[in-house]
Amino acid sequence: MRLTILLFDGFTALDVVGGYEVLANVPGMEVEFAAAVPGVVTADTGRLGMLAYRSFDQLETTDMLYVPGGPGVSAALDHRALLDCIRRLDAASQWTVSICNGAELLGAAGLLEGKRVTTNWFARDKVAAYGALIEPARCHRDGKLVTAAGVSASIDAALFLAGLLAGEATARLIQFGIEYYPDPPFGNGSPDTEPEAAKSVLRRIEQAALERLAARDIPF
Amino acid sequence: MRLTILLFDGFTALDVVGGYEVLANVPGMEVEFAAAVPGVVTADTGRLGMLAYRSFDQLETTDMLYVPGGPGVSAALDHRALLDCIRRLDAASQWTVSICNGAELLGAAGLLEGKRVTTNWFARDKVAAYGALIEPARCHRDGKLVTAAGVSASIDAALFLAGLLAGEATARLIQFGIEYYPDPPFGNGSPDTEPEAAKSVLRRIEQAALERLAARDIPF
């Protein structure tokens, strides 16, 4: 089975790696990273670079399409080659996955009309505007479409998929292999329990990230 | 404050990115990735490449030294430039951090004699052999030394550090920002509760990863 992870400038690294670390350990899984052009793609902070070794236009099919989110999604919504690639790969994929506000890219590609999906809490309205029905869940499956909430939810969504692909015993081993018995030190705040003040601050941080991306000073 | 993450062939990606995603969001934090030579460094599966834009010998000091683990640690134990770099940066660091069996590298650099540390469960004996006292914890602090258990424990260790560096309110926001209200689907097995059979299988998988590394066929 082939897993194709799409990268774009300003992706959030943990959106990618949380799922990758689980799915790359599913027996028989081949992983490939693709971007508009092969080369290093920079994550949202501008300090982490990840290698894409295929370009979107080289991709015809895949078994599992994986679309991360991040502050870079806003600009990527205008990226025709990326949206074409998403549509093309989804047409024959066994699974189509989005993490965080990567769901907006699926929406912009026309894939979410009438679908039940989850996303990062701050992207719910934008995703709903593409005709999706929002499930305020950490991970949700609607047919072949599996969507995750923000960032670290990529781990849980990938474990859910690993269970479907390889069986519970193997997925449980993978979970143990990455020592995923988490212990968040600062409560267990979900978007439905954290106060509105925290959301306001995070929206400002998100805005700052967008401005940083627009004035990108990349060290490599 | 500067965070320096050391990369080496066969590192585990989530060891790096779990901590990076949290720490890069601490206000005022600058992040740099370094390796033996600048360029793309391949993670343990051989399919994920991450960019190092400084070399070990360019590094004189840092505020926070961050050493990930992975199957590549075995070979890295013989890597003099890496061990020299760890010793040099630790000498003046405010914080020295290891994730997973990255603790073995701190041990090989001579930094763990008499220290209380945690590590991946399968590396406990090896780390103890460097004179460390093993704490079977997800995250442990001994003075300026902060060590994490395997892979995803990097998130918890980094949140712990974020709380010390930026205060609880900010660290809590970061935790919410990465939507870390985890929900492991396959129980909450820790190395102290999972059965011995599971550990045997994982040790075989680790061995296979070492063999894959030795016969590396990198696509880029």
C-alpha cells in the first residue's frame, strides 16, 4: 500500500509526522512525500525543512492520500496544481485523509459536499462553507474519508487507520512502539472545554503565523 | 533562546517533531537543525528527509540541546563528531534534553554518570550501563537534564519544558494549540503494563529496522 503525503509551504510539521510515524510502521506501507516541485519544503515556523522527492504532476494514483494542515493552507487554497493533485489522487484512492485545517484543501478541491468531517476548531466555519457537516470529534470516518482535528490528532487518526488496515493487534503494537500513553501536563483541554479567551489568543497567534509566512525569511 | 536539534541518519521523526512543534511555539525561541554535514538527513524508515542547515562543527554553544533517538543511535554511538558536539554544547547549555534512546548518546558522551534519567523501555539497560539511574517515567528532570521516554513522549517533555520556560498559561495555550487532548484508541499501554510478548515483537521490529538501515536504499 502506498501513502502519499502532500507538502506545501507553511505546513505544520506535527500534522505530517504524527500520522507518518504511525502509518510508516504499518507492515507493507510505502511512503512518499510530494510537493509542487521536488526539494525542501519549509514548515510553518520557517525553521524545519522536509524533503519532497516527487512533484504533484508526477502523481497519478495512490492508495492513501494524506493532506496536512497549517498556516500555509490559506495560500495553498489558490494553488491549482495542489488542488488538481488532490482531486486526481482522491478519484482512485482507497483512503483520503486530512489533518487539521488540511480539510479546507479537500473542500476547495470539491470533495467535502455533504461529507461528515472534523477539523481544527478554528477552521470549522471555513470547512462547513464547502458543504461539509462538521463533527466536533478528534477523528472521524465517513466512508473512505478520514479526518482529524488539529495537529497531534494526526496520531490518533493514524492509529485508527492502522487498526483498519493491519488489525487491532498490530495497531496496538505500533501505539506501544511510539510509547503513546500520553500524559498532557496542562489539563486535557479540548476546543469544547477551553475558554473563549484561549481561543482568541490562538487566533491572534495564527494571524501572526500568516504574517510571518507572508514575509518569509528562510535560512536555507 | 536557541534550541539546537541534532540529526543523524536513522533518527525517529516523531522524536524530533513532537518536541519541536511545542518548543518552536515558545515565544522568543529560535530553532536550528544540525547534522554532521548540512543537507537532508533521513529518518529511520528511509522515506522522510529533514534538513540540517548547520554542521556539528559549526556549533559552539546553545541554550537548549535536543538529542532525539531512533534505530540510528546504534551507529551514531561511534560518531565522534556527534559525541564531541554533544559534550561541547552541554558544557554551557541551560537545558540538555534527550528523547527515547537518544539518552544513549548522552551516556556515550559521558554526561549521565549518576544522573536520574528516563528513556525508551528497551534502552534502559544500555543507558544504565553509562552510570545513569533509570527512572521509569514518561518525562524526568534532573537539574538541567530533561529526558523523555520513547517517541511520542517528546510532546509531554517539551510541554513540561515550555511550562518552565514560558509559564503555565503559555504552555497550556501551546498544548491547546496542538490540540493535545489525546485519545489513544488501543488502551493506554505503557512499558510497565504491556505484556512481554509485545515487547518481544517490538525488539524484533527494532532489529529489522537496524538491518534496513545497514542496507539503506535511499530514494533521494
